[in-house]
Amino acid sequence: MENTIRPGTLNVDVSDRLSFVTFIIPYFADEYKMNRQEAYHYLKKYGGIDFIFKHWWTLHVDNPFWSVRGIHDFCHENGGLR
């Protein structure tokens, strides 16, 4: 099956990834007392967004608390604040 997007449709993989990202960024923001925009910029600056898209399958089956901790630890290793 080819990963193409036809007008008006998303393939299941893209839809699942986007659903997870739109869930995990606000969850991350709540856990670390940020608004959603601050959380997005933090994740973008320290590689968290790329990490989420690369490892979304593993992250989405884990408890959200541990997923967010893993994302934060990754960002911290890339210069983010604790």
C-alpha cells in the first residue's frame, strides 16, 4: 500500500500519527506546566517533535505519563531544561 494522501482522505498511518501528536503535546504541556504553544516550541527546539514522529508507535502504546517522561528525557539530553 502506497503512503499517498488523496484529497479528502488520510491514510490510516498518517491519521494515527497525527492523532497521537495532537494528544501527546497537550499532555506534555499539562505535565510540565506550559501552555500548548510553549510545549510545541520546546519540543521543536530540542528534537522532541522528531522523536515523537520517529517513535510514535512505541510511545502510543505506553502509559502517557511514561511516554511524556521519555520525550522530556530525550529533550534534556539535547539541551532542554530539567
